[in-house]
Amino acid sequence: MPTPFAIILCTCPDKDSAKKLAELLVSKNLAACVNIVPGITSVYSWEDKIETAHEQLLLIKTLYTHYQAIETLLRKQHPYEIPEIIALPIERGLPEYLEWMTSCLSPN
């Protein structure tokens, strides 16, 4: 049975912007945890050219109900003109971990 949880993917151009966004999301109780995966290479089309960029990937663990607030925050704070913001469902998870996520995502 699907859960109300999601992982949101977001790439960042460098370690500093990734860390800033991760800390902001956790401090505002929008994410229970954000993993920063360094050293990814992205190949994509931009303005009719094939581009390659070295980026950091954020794995944002949250509730689907927080998606809109996360999208708004990322659009405002992210250095990219059009940041990658993609939500994926968490279909299943260790119940204790999901309970921990819920406790982190509750307003203080």
C-alpha cells in the first residue's frame, strides 16, 4: 500500500548551494532528511545545445502534502532559472523510519 511520503529530487550546481537548501528544508520542517549526493554528471539539452554539468543531487524525504511549500522554497532560493524538482512516491518503508519522518515533519 502506498504511503503519503515522497522523495523529491533536485540538482544543485555546487556543494554550498546544496547544503544551504538542505539545511533550509530541514530547519523549516519541510524535509525529515536531505541526502546530498556529490559528483553527479548531468547531460541535458538547454537552448538547443547539449550541455554537461557537474552537480550535487538532493534527495529530499518528505510528505506529499509538503510538496507545494518545497517547490515554492526551491524556486525562490535555487540558483538555477529552472531547477529540477521531481517528486517520486515512497511505496513502502520501514515503519519505524516512516514514523520518525512523520515526527520530523510535524510543526513544532
